[in-house]
Amino acid sequence: MKEVPEILQQIPQNYYVLLSSTLFIIGVIGVLTRRNALIIFMSVELMLNAVNLLLTTFSAYKSDPTGQVFVFFIMAVAAAEVAVGLAIIVMMYRYMRSIDVGILDRLKF
């Protein structure tokens, strides 16, 4: 088994877990409390990055590249989400002249 790189040994693993948890909680609060579609979108991206940080940390400490492979797939999904999400936000703004998610009930038939 390979050793953990020296720079990671200087920072305890608990700090990474605490940072990742804090970022994820900030993202969840942003999704639940904000009405602006862009802020919600950025909060979801923040949550994905928090998970990526945690997976990379565990992967480095365990010397197992599986976590880094998962990070690659999460980044690919996030890139697709950005393309589709921004297209939806642009169309929402064109139709309603607002990106407030509270007025999305106008889209019902």
C-alpha cells in the first residue's frame, strides 16, 4: 500500500471532513432558503464540490484511486447539469422576465 503524501499528513483527515460538511450544509441551506434560480444552482454545485473534496480526501488517505474515479464522473455529471440548468434558467428568464422560482407555477397548463 502506498503512503499518504506528506502534505496530506500535515493536515488531519478530520479537518477535511469538517470543511466538506460545512460546505455541504451551506449548499443545503442555500437550496432550501433561496428563491433565485442562480443561487439555487450555485448551491447544488457547492454540494457536489463538497462531495468531491471528501471523496478525494478519502481516496488519498486510503491510497485507492476509486474515489478519484468517482470524482471524475461527478464532474462530468456537473458539467452536463451546468449546460442543461443554465439553458433552463435562460428560457425561464426569457418567458417570465424573472429567475424567481416562486413564480414557476405560471408554467402549469
